Amino acid sequence: MGCSVTSQGVIHLTRLQDLNSLDLRHISELNNETVMEVVRKCRNLTSLNLCLNWTINDRYCNT
């Protein structure tokens, strides 16, 4: 049982461009597109926890 954060809510975090660590563990609404948006916009991100997000896969790993 994750928290009630949505993909749209996570997208708002991309405004924090100096963000260096983000824990998105166990968010059932999270999807690949949202994760990629975070990675693209939060250029200083060095740690991203995606544990227990069963809908996330390696579809975009080579991009």
C-alpha cells in the first residue's frame, strides 16, 4: 500500500531543478513516462528510489 501521490503530483517536483535525491518508492500511480520526465528535468538528481513500483520497467533505459 503506497501513499496517495499521483504521476501528476510527481511532475510538479520537476520544478525543483536542484533536487539531488528523490524517493518515489511504492507509488502505484507512477509510470515510465513520469519517471523519464523527472530524470530529464531534474538534471542534478543523483539518487532515485523506485523500489516497489511494479509498473516501472526498463523500456526507456537506452534513451
